Amino acid sequence: MAAVFMLSSATMWFRTQVMPHWLAILTALLALVLLVTLGISTWVTLIFPAWMVVVSILILIANLRRPA
């Protein structure tokens, strides 16, 4: 489910350009890695929380840079 959420987020970001282009590409790649390698190692499940931290930090930085 996390990979599907990441893929849908990447698709929305590609079309709306709300997030940087590199983040949308990275999100799609990480989602594909999550889908393919989940059965190999349980450590792969940590991709989603790490991705969520990166996205959250980028949103916080964008909001701090915005003029009041």
C-alpha cells in the first residue's frame, strides 16, 4: 500500500508540479524498488518512513521560505 501511495503521489507531482521534479522521479523509483524487493528483505520497508521524512522536510523548508 505504501508503494501505491508513493506512485500516486509521484503522478500527482509530475502533473501539478507542486514538488520538485527530482523528488517526483525519486518517489517513483523508490516505489518501484519497494514493490519489487519487499520479499527479499524486511529492511526495505524502511524506505517509506525515510521518504516521508524527506517530503516533510521539503514542505517545511518551502513554507519557511514563503514571505509572510
